[in-house]
Amino acid sequence: QVQLAESGGGLVQAGGSLRLSCAASGTIFRLNRMGWYRQAPGKQRELVATITSGGIINYADSVKGRFTISRDNAKNTVYLQMNSLKPEDTAVYLCNVLDSSVSTNYWGQGTQVTVSS
């Protein structure tokens, strides 16, 4: 079992920045894909960004050029640097990791990001 500890959410004005962190712990075999999703009230969960163990990165079109995902494999941690935040970025941000050795997806509890206009 893998536990995910997210941190870094909060309230920020439009144009501001936040950095999210997600640290994985527990019985870890091989964390292939790590990433972030978000869910706003009344909307479906959507992908924000993912990064594989080989460094392949995927971003949602809505965040390209503003958000940067990175990972520290030694710490089993994934980060999301969010710049030029917009009110439409307001959502609960959820960390997701795939342990490919056991073919299991794990989700964090989520961290609230609120961007005021």
C-alpha cells in the first residue's frame, strides 16, 4: 500500500504562484507515472500534468506555459509549480501515482487551491 501526502495548496490572488508537493511512502515497488489532477465544484476530474520515471511529461492545454511538473525519484516526490494562476484554476488538486509493478493507481486526499480575482 502506498500513502500520498500532499501539501502546498492555499489562497492566492490571480497572477500569483503556488507550489504543490506530493510525497509517496509505504510499500513502493516502481512508481512509473506520477501526476496531478484537479476537480472543481460541479465539474469532472481532469488531468493537469503527469511525469513518468523516464521524464516524459504531459500537460493539459489549459496549463501549458504556466505550470511545471517535476519529480525527485530519490524522495518519491512529485511537484507542481503553478505560476500566473487564474481564477479558473481554482479546484481541489489531487496527486496520483501509478505503481506499475503491481498495476495500481493511488490517489491523495487532495489539496485546495483557490485563486481570487
